[in-house]
Amino acid sequence: MKKRILYIPLLSMLLLASCNEKTNPETSLHEENPANAEIETEEVLEKDIENESETEIAEEEEEKSIRAPQYVMNPNTYSIEPFGEADPKVVLLTIDDAPDKRALDMAKTLKELGVPAIFFVNGHFIATDEKKTILKEIHDMGFIIGNHTKTHANLKKISEDEQREEIISVNDIVEEVTGERPKFFRAPFGVNTDFSRALAKEEGMLLMNWSYGYDYEKEYMTKEKIADIMVNTELLRNGSNLLMHDREWTADALEEIVNGLREKGYNFVDPNLIKGIEENE
């Protein structure tokens, strides 16, 4: 009888130990072979890295899709034409002779209104540190910087060496200030030469003139007059390439011009979505 009493507590202890091992098999397994825990951790980390890589690739592809060209510039009319499913009822805003007097104000107005544009700069307007700071600020606000030559010279009236200086010097200083070379070139007065065309192409710039503009004409040098004609001209149509300048009256009228165009159902082309010269070849 005494032997049986001794066996019962011993048997209970053995059963309890066995239950503990069964309820925590992973602990037991890892204690027996710690390398298994390291292998499982590495596998989890590898899966996490793979998932992160797949997510990054998907995001990059989505970004490429969003930023893929949706418009092409007609080289004969300089209007902007859609391809694929891009919105056809758009206009492109461009501002020449920046940053002269009010370019920064114009950029701030457009930024507040959520409207993209190209600012075509002249080299003699970005010769000082103050103007370089303004150029950098306009660029950092998300606006495209275009090349409008150094001194606004008529390219047909100067030599090829002078034309090169007019164009390349602006590209160099814009790159120095913003970190990017201009992607668009607009010749003063819309006058190009065979040399300037070839040089622009060599520099990877898309040559651009315009559909219409009025703020350089005396008749339209008031806020009211320029706001009215830019919206109500008979030349306004899908894809119009609108020419404006860094002028007091244009800067004052800019918000009214944008709102007037929107009221007529027009949206505004992001210049980043215009097919570039390297893709047109």
C-alpha cells in the first residue's frame, strides 16, 4: 500500500512535465535547435524585403504611367494636341521675359490656382544673385523653366557664334541655378534660323512658338483689356498655346484670365506631359 502512495505523486509530476512540453512545442524545438529560430526570422525578413520591393516597383510603374506623355506639340501651329485618352479641351500657359518684374508674383498666383506653366527666361534677367534666387524659387514651386535667349536678340540678325552664346549661356546658368537644363526653347519674336533649330535639337530642347498673345501690344496694356482678349479672342481653341509676358498688367490680370478660361471649360496642360524632342525623332 505504501509503494502505491509513492508512485502516484511521481506519476503526476511526469504527466505535468509532458503537458508543458506539448503546450509549447516551438519553445521546446528552439531550445533543442536555436538555428531554427534564426532561419525562420531570416525567411520573414526576406519576405518583408520582397514585399517592399514589389510595392516600390508598383509605385514606380504607377508614377511612370501618371507622368507618361499625353500631348504632342504640332510643329506647324505650335498648338498642343492630345493622344490616347488625354483631355482635348486644354490650353498651355507660357510666360516670356522672366524674371523681369512680376514673374514671382505670377508664379505664386498660378500655384495658388493649381495651374502649371512654362516660364521662358532671358539671361540678362538672371545675372544677379537676387534674380537667381527668384528663378530658383519659381523652379522649386514646380514650374518648368524654358530658354528665351540671353539678350532677346533677333537670331536672324546675328552670327552663328553669337546665336550659340545666346542659347547655350542660358542653358548653363539655368542648370547652375536649378540643377536642370531647359527642355523648351522659344526664340525672340518667334524667329528661328537653321542654326538655332539644329542647336536646340542638339541641346535636347523642344522648339516652341505660340498660338496667340496680346500683352505686348499697346492696346492691351491694361489689366481689363488683356484679361478680356486672352479669354474671348476668336483664336482660342482646344490646344491653344498662350503667350504672355512678365508685365505689370498681365500679372494683375492673371487670375482673371485663368478663371475665365476655366469658365469656358478649359483645363491647363502640364508641360511635363508634352512629348519631348528625344521621343519625336
